[in-house]
Amino acid sequence: MELYLAIAAVALALLALLRAGGARRKSAELEQRFEEWKRGSDVKEADDADLGTSLEGLRKLVALIAGGKSVDAEMVKENRLYRNARPADVQAELENGGAPCVIDVRTPQEWGGGHIPGALHIPVDDIQKRLSEVPRDGRKMYLICAGGGRSSAAANYLANRGFLNVHSVEGGMGAWRGKVVRD
């Protein structure tokens, strides 16, 4: 009889272990499903934010068009409110007596190494606090940096604050072949 009781106790213990293992597995499965749902929720939030940003950009592009401003296909495709400009186009405009505003957004050290004559120096990190120095007279505005990344960021910032006719110089000073002065 004791043997039967011992066997029954072992069987019950095994059954309890099997159930506990099953519960652990179920718990792990539920945790995994929850984490997958949470990741999916985070991705959806990021997608929703991107969609909101895209719609806001498109709304601003449509407002430019409605206001009679020209918008090129590249601006629409890339959902941006500024244009890109080639260094040669900027140079030709300056040499032909044009009076665009050129803003160099490089660091003071880069500026000191040589810059376009007549350019305004506002490092990209200072654009926000020196916004009042950026002309709002409607003439073409060319932003230039060393390679094009910072000027694109500055152009985007200015265009999103209502500045018109904003251009980022592709390739920056690295692609510039025009006159350079040093202070």
C-alpha cells in the first residue's frame, strides 16, 4: 500500500511539474505576444508621426502653390520646401551682377579657412537664435556648408518658418569653384 501511495505521490508530483512547465510556457508565450504587440504599437506610433510630418509638409507645399509660388517636382517628391542649387549656378548669378543672399552655415574655423565674398556667416547651430539676421526681402537665399548636409538642415529650418526662395547649395564649399576670401 505504501508503494502505491509513493507511486501516486510521484505521479502527482510529475503531473504538477508538467502543469507548472505548461503554465510557464504559456506565460512565456503570452509575454512574447505582448512584446510583439508593443513593438507593433511603437512602430505604428512612429509611422503615424511620419505621416503627420509628411502631411504637414504637403500642406505647406500646396499653400505655396496656392500663393502663386513655384514648386518643382523634386520638392514634392522629397516633401521639402526649399530647392537645391548647384554651385555653378550660384557662381554664375553672383558673377552676372545678381544680388542673392548667401549664408554660410559652417563653423567659425571653416569660415576662416575661406568663404564666398559677401556671404553672411551664421553657423547652423546659431540659426535659431540669430533668425532676426536672416533677410526676409524675398531675394534668392543660398545656404552653403562644407558638403551640403548642414545647409540642407538650415534651408529646411528657414523654409518651415516662412522664408521663401530658399536654396541649399549641393556639395557645399567642397564643390565651390568660385572666388573665395579669407578674413
